[in-house]
Amino acid sequence: MNVDHQAIQELLAAHALHAVDEVDAARAEGLLVSHLPSCPECRTMLDGFEATAGDLALATRPEPTPARLGFRLRRQVASGRLPEWWRAAAAGVVVALVAGLGLWNAHLTRRMSDAEQRQAATTEVLAVLSHPMSHVVQLSNELGAPMASLAASYVPGRPILYLFGSLPEPRDSHVYEVWLFQGVRAVPAAVFRPQRGTVLVKIRVDPGAFDHLLITEEDGTGSARPSSRHVVNGTLG
């Protein structure tokens, strides 16, 4: 039986964002029981959707810690009728508390920035996919892994190529590298690692200038030429 994974994943994405009506919610709940246990690809995609939905809850700008908070708290502690050594210890705790608030605020800011970037990239991909001239290329899986499902999308005339889908994590200290071919000439285009198995990569390049795409697994931060560890490939155009 043919399974429309794309339609299932679109429904699961809406379900993760709580953007479905009662009928679709029931369908999504049914898929969670009937389809996901036997489909690693859709399970991986749902994990990515739920992680993104959770991060979006942080996509509101955290308030900065007031610069004078530490000074005011120290002044209040110092004005109390406490032994000198106790006031000094309490003031030290206050300083640590204020520093901790600052670090937590910075952590939230980084999480918020990541969520905003993923949200913006997802919005861009959806806009490209809905364009009437959009080209979508399903890339061939060279790994043989069930959760390796990747596609490329672009609009002719626009200098941007998107890669999206799912891939297993590369080995430790390895990355995936994207190569674009002009005949036999390979041009390195991007280096990435999946986030929780999900791939969403934006490459600023004119896809019309190339005829083939290849992704390899490379050591460290990438290579000057493709290795023999092919992951996926596909024909552009």
C-alpha cells in the first residue's frame, strides 16, 4: 500500500503546533498509534516539529536584568541589623544570584534566536514550495537508512537553494557537506549537521548554474573534494 508520507508529515506539523480542527486532530492521534510506530521517518519528523514548537514558546524577547538590581539588593542587605560576616555572605549570594539571572537570560536569548531562525527558515521553505514555478527534487538515498529522506527545492531565477527532510546524525567529529556539480567539477556549497535528525539548510547559490547535487560525510569541518562516503544525490533542473 502506498503511503503519502508528505501528507502525513504536514498533518503532524499542524498537530504539533495545535493548528488543527477536531477532525484533523482525531486523524493525527490515529496516526500516532497506527503509523508512527512502524515509520522511523515520520517519527523523526514529528520529533523535529515538536522541538520547534517548544522552542517557539521562547520566541519572545526576554527582559534584560536591571543593571542596578545588584546595587539595590546589596544596599538593602547592608542596612539590616545583621552581624558583619552575615551581611558579607548575604551580599555574596546576591551577587551570585544576579550573575545567574544574567546567564539564564543569555541562555534564553540564544534559544530564542535559534527558534526564530528555524521559524524563519521554515516559513521560507513553505513559501518556495507553494510557488507555482517551484522545483522540488527528491534526492536518492545512498545510505540505505530508513530515516534518510531529503529533498531540494528552488524557484528558477532565484539564487537560493533549500534542502529539507531528515538524516541520521553523522559519526562523531564528522559533518555532511553539500557539493554542486557543473559537469565533473564539484563546488563545495555548505556544511551542516542535522538538528534532532531534521535538516533545513539554505544555500545562497543559483541552482540553474549546476546540474547535479551530492551530499557526502566528511571529517572535521569539511573537505576540499568529495569523499567516497556518499549520503544522497540528485539531478537539478
